[in-house]
Amino acid sequence: MTSLIRKLLPSLLLCVAASAGAAEESPITTQAIQAFWWGDFAALEQQNAALRQPGHVNSEGVLDLEWFRIGVNRVVDNSSNEAYLQELEKLTLQWAKEHPQSALAHILYAQVLVAHGWAYRGTGFVKDVPPEAWKDFENYQHRAAQYLLEHADVALTDSYGHAVLLNIAKTMNWDDQQIWDILNDGLKRNPDDTSLYFTALTGLLPKWGGDNKRLDRFIRKATEQTKAQFGSGMYSRLYSAAADDDYGHALFEDSHVDWPTMKQSYEDMLSRYPSTGRRNRYAHMACLAKDKATLLAQFDLLGKQLKPDAWGPNGERSLESCQRWARQG
């Protein structure tokens, strides 16, 4: 065990403990956390390489790589502690220097730089960020982007690098063409990596300086690009993500979403990737769209298979209110 790992162990132990409940989500996530925790870069590299192979899409149409990245993110984004982040920077930079031909090594270092910047910014409103902290935040984002671009011949052979760039993009006012260039280049590296669409989506939301028209154009183009795999399914997936990240229960009032298109989109996805969780989500969107007939139909199909975690951030209350509305004459 390296001296860096010894220094990291106390904080990483807290990370693993905090993630214990999430371990049920996927063994892929647990494996990634444990490999990172022990500083076992070879295991991380092997896991990432295996999951990048074609066909690693689960029964719900979700890429297995997403569970791997969730595990990595739980270690990287676990703390705002300066000492922790500095040691994590040193560790991942050491990996990058020892493995200069590893895309993952370079990506992890850049991802830690991004996380370090967010530790300065925090997750509150812009007005609440001290000017000096804002400078530090921007500096780390620029450093991460510059590092990835300087090592692009290696780092951007893996679509994970494009995901990190798209995460940076939401803070740097890159235009739509730049975003699509990054996204499409990532899809050339891994055509299955549909998570790139969701990462790019975030920067187009109103709360990040985007607007309804840009968002709708993006979602419709993404839907067209993924038609062969999902039919019109990406439309509902992306607008559903927009509801969770920004619009909430006002999705159909405040955005340009079209309910008939979304309804068909859910039908397309469910015909290709049957999923109780997605059908719950379909019911939730039907409730938000005030389509009682569709809501009742989904309740009938679900029976006792109701999953509150699919009904938005305050799922239990959302489900309860929709059930009450559905019972009204």
C-alpha cells in the first residue's frame, strides 16, 4: 500500500461506509469503489476496459459503464476536505505518469481537478460563492479541460474523457456546436455510451444558462440519433431527466415538452426494454401531464409494483398525490 493510500484511508473508509446503502444498486459500483479505495489502478483499468466492450447494456437500456462511473464518482466527489482532495490529485497524477498510455489514468486526474474546483464553488447559488472561491473554481475547471485536451491523443480514446469534458462545458459557456462535437466524438469511441447525452443535457437546462428552445432542439436531435436503438425512447428519457434536474412538477408548464410525443416515446422504450421502474416513471409523467386515462392504465399494469423512487425527488408524496387524483371522479 502506498503512502498516499495510507493518508487517504480514513476519508475513504467514510466514503465506503456512506456508500454501503448504494452497494445494492450494482456490484459494478461496489467493485469500482473498492478498487479505488485500495489504490488498485490495475483493477480499475481492467473493469473499465471490460465494460467498454460492445453489448454491456442492461435490460433497461442503461449502460453498465454508468455504474462503474458512479463508483468512481463516489470516491472523487466524496469530500470537500482540502487535504483529501490534494492527496487524491497526487494519487491520480501519479497513476497518469506511471501509465501515460492509459486513457483512464488521465481521465481520473482531470475528474479530480473538476471535483476540487466544485469544492470551492459549493452547490449553492452563484451569488453565495465568494469571489476568491469563484476564481479557484474556474481555475480548476480550466486546468481540467486543458489537461484533457493536451492529452487528447490518449485521454479521448475513451468516451469517459468526453463525459468529463461535457461536465466542464456546463460551467464554461461552450456553444451547442462545441457540445455536439464533443458528444459525437465520444460516441465514435463508444457508440453505446448514451450517458453522454444526459451529461450534455445538464448544461442546456435553464438553471445553467440554457433555455427551453435549445433544450428541445437538443432532445429532438438526440432522439433522432438514437432511433435505431431506442425508437423515440430518448425523448422521454431526456425530458424525464430535465424534470428531475430542473423543471420538477412544472415540466409541462415551463418547458417545450410535448406529451403525445413523450407518451409514444415511453411506449417505444417499454416495447424494447420492459422495466417496472420505467413504467412507474411513465405513470408519473402521465400524472404531471394531467392524462388521467394513461395514468390509470399504468396503475392497472403495475398493480402492486409501485416504486416511489421513480416518482421524482419527493417520490412517496408524488405517488400519493397522483393516486389521490386518479381516484377522483
